[in-house]
Amino acid sequence: MLRRWILAVLFVSFGSLAHADAQPMGDPARGELLYSTHCIACHSDKIHWRDKKLVTDWKSLQSEIRRWQEVSGLRWSNEDIADVARYLNALYYRYPAPA
Ligand code: HEC
């Protein structure tokens, strides 16, 4: 758990340095913040690693995130959804994503 936090903090600080002037790429650091605030309660990282995946590409990743933020009543914008998608994609899925 502690290790994960350290990694998370490193990721956020590196992310904000690396992406400070790269807005068109989306903001995975912001995605991480949104995800760890609203989504992680029910998930372990196992959910994104399992064999029986619902997410099979960049598009289905976005639609699962859209679905889950609706379930949680969060009313995320497309930008919020894209930021979280970038974060999860960088961390787990690694599908080709649009720039
Ligand atoms: C109430 C508990 C709960 C909350 C809150 C929740 N999830 Fe989930 N999530 C699940 C469960 C359970 C599954 C597996 C669903 C299945 O197999 O049908 C899942 C699956 C997913 C998947 C698909 C994983 C895969 O590769 O198959 C994504 C992406 C996802 N959630 C994103 C989110 C996001 C983003 C949020 C925050 C907005 C969120 N979830 C909040 C319980 C939750």
C-alpha cells in the first residue's frame, strides 16, 4: 500500500513536470486524481488486469469509464473521461490512443 502511494506520488510529480506544457495530450495526472478519488474504492488494480476484460481498446475503455462515472452519479465531462482513460491506459491497458 505504502509502495503504491510512493509510486502514485512519483507519477503525479513526474506527470505534471512532463506534461506541464503538453495539454493536447490530455492530463493523466488529473485523471489519476479523479480515479483515486472516485473510483478506486471498489477496484483493486486486479480489475484492470483480469482475463475477462470488458475493455478491449481505447474506445471501449472510454465507454466503460463513461458508464462507471454515470453509475456513481459524477457527471464527468468528456475531458474528465479522457483524462482518466489516459491515466488507466498508461498504467494498465496500453492501447494505441489518439493524440
Ligand atoms: C460500486 C463499485 C465500483 C465503483 C464505484 C466503480 N467501479 Fe469500475 N468496476 C466495478 C466492477 C465490479 C467492475 C467489473 C464489472 C464487470 O465485470 O461487469 C468494474 C469494471 C470497470 C472497468 C472495466 C475493467 C476491465 O478491463 O474489464 C473500468 C474501465 C472501470 N470499472 C472504471 C471505473 C471508473 C472510471 C470508476 C469511477 C468513475 C469506477 N469504475 C467506479 C466496480 C466499481
